[in-house]
Amino acid sequence: MPHPLIQNDLLKKFSSLRRMLRGRLAAEGLAWLVLAAVAAVFVTMGVDFLLRPPERPLRAVFMLMALAGVGVVGWRRLVAPLRVPMSTEDLALLIERSHAQLGDRLISAVQFAASGVAPGASAEMVQVVAAQAHAMAARIDFAPVVERANLRRVGTAAAAAAALLLGFAFWNGDALSRWFQRNVLLADVDWPQRTYLTVRDETMKPLGDEVLVVRGEDLAINVTADLDSESPSSVMVYAKYPSVGDTEARIDPNPEDRRRFVQTFRSVTEEFAFYVTGGDDRRDQRRKHVIRLVDPPAIRSLTFTITPPAYAKAAASDVSGAAASLSVPIGATVQVAAMATKDLQSAQIILEGPGARRVSDMVISKVPAASGGPQAPRGVSGHFTLPQENRPVVLTLQLALKDTAGYVNRRGGTYVVEVRPDTAPVVEARKLVVGPAVTAEAMIPLAINARDDHGLSKLQALTSVAKRKEPLPAQDVAELVVGERSRRVQHVVDLRSFKLAADDTITLHVEAQDTLPASMGGPGIGRSAPFELRIVRPEVLKAELVGRQKALRLEFLQAIGLQSDAQAKTLTVATALADETLPALGAQRLASAAGIETSVSGDCARTAEGFAAILEELACNRLAGEADQKRIGEAIVAPLRKVVVRLRETSAALTQVSTSPPPSGLRAKVTELAAVQDAIRREMETIAEAMEKEATRQELANEVGIIIEESKKLLKLINREGESEAEPIFDPTTQPAKRE
């Protein structure tokens, strides 16, 4: 019931005022809320358009911040004002401030009604005040008390904001729709952009979110700008590796296609993720490409069986695949047997060389798995034949394996094949006995050593004359068993059949041929080092050999003098011995005599070998008959060799006596050695006389031969001159008569 001091109609006016005030606050709060919401839409749209965050959580955070701002505005401008209590006293005071004529009568009446009449106060007075307040309030309109100017301003702003949002929706509904999907629904929808990039693989197919790469291979990506979009000046590739963390690389456009950017990840050995940005395109950042590794099929065990060509007559040999290279002869066949780590779909042998590429399929067979399980298609076998051209070649061999999932070992199973050519035979030849000058009828002894890896087929001595265009006939050195790999032989080249003349210069060498077939570029030919010989007249070579004998004799005479000195030292010691004790001086002289004997034996040995060489050279040049050879050998060479033996024995005996003299018979022993020395000296003198006689005999024979040869030449000249003078005598002096 209404209080007696406050009439019901006044209370209704207060309630109406309260409703108007709350409605005004609610309207203003809602206007502020509209302003905040429109501002949140445009702010979040601007931030999202400029930053374009691809992550949903980040967009959600931005949206929550905007909603928080709208909530703060709603709380402060709508909820909080509506929660403020509006008592009758507050409303009465609001009316009193707007209508001063009330004179506090209305507020007093409200207070009296709320708290009653205070003790000692006049009830009649209170009733009078209340009556006056009612009378005056009845004439006052409470509605103007509600302030509406700010409401109109805020409402107008809110209406403008709402109209702006509505107009924007009509003008660019797509942008508003994208904002709603991206920031409200948090969908993966992109803003319109100038650049649109597509990440593709090396076959130009779009790259997926998960990419399988064979371990160890390169991954090439192509970033292309769409034709109807703007191509950036460069793109950035961001990658994250487990080992090194985040990396970035700037890629410039391909020179041949400015809309294409190529990046190659070399030898991928770990899994990683990457994305690409360029221009204003950040879409790839939202869907990073994850690289997953796949192990390719690999060779677990490998054996090469090399079978040489038939002409080599060699057995096949096995080579382990652990070696990185193979050395194989030309024309050989190589069998390949291997085991793979995975089940295979196909396998190929790829042989690449200079300007050629050969591909052959391999046979796949089932073999027991490494773990001892059931059989699996992991065994491969095949073969290839190397070129038959006889030259060194380096080839690349690759075993291309494809497993049942379609993965290929592009980088595995690669070997270097060195094709080893057939080398020519090696021939060594040296002439024996003869010197650089020989006669036209000389016999040239040769010591020959020939060898070849796969066998010899022919061995010949070849002679050529400097002044002749055509070579002289070849001479077979020895009959060879086909395939014989080495031969040591002595061969004599007889110059008599070549009809050489004095002053000719010949070149002599030995040539060997191997068994390399003609179809493979054979046969291989090896030649010894050539040596030249000068053809001289027999008398010239004889004179040279006589000169060499005389020089040897002069050296030998010096050796005879040394022998006399050694004998004298020994005799001095024998004469000085008074008892069986050898004094120190005597020991020294005996040791000196022993040393001289050693030196003399060396001189005699050299002289003997010198005369033996002259004897052989005389025989090879056919300058001495059997009698001459026998005489030189028996009178000079053989005795000299015996003297050498006796000199060495005498030197040893003298040395022993000088170091360990016998306890008795010392003087007799020394005297005996002196006698031996004297006998050797006399024998040496006899040999020296034989040397002189032989040199003189050869010299005289050579001079007689020269005279005979010159006489023969003179006789031929006289006969030729006589024939030329007699020719006119037999010429006819008259001509036959002619009939007129």
C-alpha cells in the first residue's frame, strides 16, 4: 500500500522515471557495445589482413583479445550502469535538482515516508509539506529529467558504425566473409593476395604435406608463381632439421624462367620439414612439407667373376664387390652375382663409357632372407662383355635396383671399371762379342729375352740398311709354342746373305708378336732397343783388332814387371832368414809380395778375357780360320787362365806364411815360393812372346791381304781399259752397197 505521506500517483511517476532512466542507460550501453563490436571487427580484420597469421591459435588469440575489449566496453557501459540501484530518494533528489521550486519538499516527503515522523516533530507540519510536495509534483513532468543528448550522440555513432559495417558488407562481402571464416570459425581460408606460389617436385607435380625421399638422394623442388599472379623477385625457403635446427635460404629465379625458383636439398640423410614464402604469399607456412626417409634397396653381397677372352688362355677369377673398382682385360666377360637388402621388382646393369651407355636386365631369383626366414626375391645375376678395342677405357658400372615399392637405388651400387688393354710384348736384346764395327760377313750373336702376359706367337730379328729403302729379310729367332709366355734364347744374325758393302750402316733389333687376334686390334708388337753397326772392310777391322792385341800386350808386359818385383821381395826374405823365425820386416815383405801377386792375377785375367773377346770377334767376323783360333786359344788364352789360377794360389800361400809361418822349414818354404814365382814369370814371358808373334803374323797377313786386294782391283782396271781400247778395231769401216 502506498505510504500515507506519498500518494500512489506520485509513486507511479517515480517508477516511470526509474524505467526511463534504465532504458536510457541500456540504450546508451547497447550503442557503445555496437561501436565496440564494429571496431573489433575492423581492427581484427586489419590486423589479420596485414599480418595474415597462418596459425589458428594465433588468430584465436587476436580474436579473444578483441572480444575481451568488447566485453570491457559492455561491462562498463551497459552492465555496470544498469546495476546501479535507483531508490526513491535518489529519484527525488534528481527531481529536486531539476526543479528548484520544490524547495526540498519532495525529498522531505519521501524521507518522512521512509523513516516516519521524528520524535518532537509536528505531524501537522509533515502533512502540510507532503501535501505541498504532492501538489507541486503533480504539475511537473518527470520525463525531461532523463538526459538524452549524449544518448543521441552515442546512438548516432553506433548507427553510423553499424551502417559502415553494413555498407562494407555490401561493398566487399568476400573480405567480411573471409574475416568471419578465419577469425570466428578459425577456418584455413586465405586473404586475396598478389602472389600465388605452388611448390612442386622435380616432375612439376604439386608437393604434398608428406614427401618420401630415398635416403642419400637429392630432393629438388620447383617453386612456381601462378601465371595470373605477380612473380616475386625471390623466395625464401625455411627448413628445420633435427641436427642443426632452423635454417633459411634465399632463392633467386631461374635464368631461363623468371617465374620458377629451384632449390635442391643435397644428399638427404635426415628427416626435416620446410615451407616456402615469397611476395605476400604465406600459405605454405600453414602446411609445412614434412620429408620422410625411405631406405632404398642396396647390395648386401656382391661377387664379380671375370672370364678373360679366349686368346688369353687364362682361367676365370672372382673379385669381391667390396672393391670400388675393377681392372678387367679387353674383351672379357664379367658375371655379376649379388644379394639385395629388400625384395626386388627389377634390376639392371648400366655400363656407361665415353659416348656410350649400355643397359641390360638382370635375373631376379628367390633366395633365403638374411634372417633365415622364407625365400624372397633378393638374388640378382647378370653379365656384360667389355669392348674388344685394344685401348684403355674407364667405364662406370651401376647396378640399378628397384624394390617392390618402386624405390630405386639411384646412388648405390656404382663401380669404376678400368678396361685394361693388351700390352705389347716386352723384348730385350743385346749383342754379344762384336763391337760397333763389323765386316759384311759377320755373325752377330744376340742374347734375347721376350715375354708377354698372354703368350708369344712370333719372334724375329730385323735388320735394315740406312741407304736402302726396302728392309732386309726378317730372320725367325726360334720356333714358339703358341701361347708361350716367355722365351730366353741366343740367336746369331748372319750378315753374309745380305750382301752388304763397306761403309753401310745397319740397324738391328728384335721384334716379338703376341696372340692378340686381329679382330681385337692385334697382334701386339714389341721391339727391343735398336743398335747400330758399321760395316768396314776386313783389313780395317783386322788392323783395329791387332791394335787392341798390342795394347793388351803392353799392359801384360807391365804385369810381368810386377811379377819380377814380387819374386824379388820373396827372395830377399828367403836370403835374410838366418833361423826359423820370421822377422816383422820379412812378414811385411811377404804380405806385399802376396798383394802384388793378387794384382798381377787380376791383370792377367783381364788380358785373358781381352784376347778371348778378340778371338770371338775374329770368329764372328770370319777373319780367322780354325787354325788361327786354335793357335790364339792354346798359346795365349788358355795359358793365361792357368797363370791366373797359379798366381792366386801363390798369393794365398804367401799370405799364409806371412801371418802363420810354419814352425820348421820356413826358409825352404819361402825359397820354394820364390821359385814358383820365377816359373810363373817365365811362363808369362813365353805368353808375351806368343802375343808378339801372333800380332806380327796377323799384321803381315793383313798387309798381304791388302796387297792382294789392291792387285785384284788393279788387274780389273787394266782389263777394263784394254777392252775399251780394242772395241774400235772390230767396228766396220765400210757400209753395204745400195742399189740405185
